[in-house]
Amino acid sequence: MNILYFLVGSSVLMALIFLGAFFWAYKTGQNDDVHTPGIRILFDDEPENQKSEEDHFLS
């Protein structure tokens, strides 16, 4: 019976830790933009040689 009290107490403590982590992440703005990361992979990156040509013209 003692192990049951330990397991219930541990699960409540773990739930409070996860709840605290969720509120911390929400407060720091980790969930502000949920749309852009999902479509960011669809955009092509510029090739490396094009970047170096633009840097050459700028200097």
C-alpha cells in the first residue's frame, strides 16, 4: 500500500513539472507562430554560388 502512495505522489509531482514547463514555454513565446515552421520547408534556399556573387557586387 505504501508503494501506491509513492506512485500517486510521483505522478502528481511529474504532472506539476510538465504543467510548469508548458506555462514557461507559453510565457516565453514558443507558440507564437505555429504556421510558418510548417511551410518553411517548402521554400527553396539560394544556391551558394549566387550568394557569393551577390557578396562580390556589394563590396
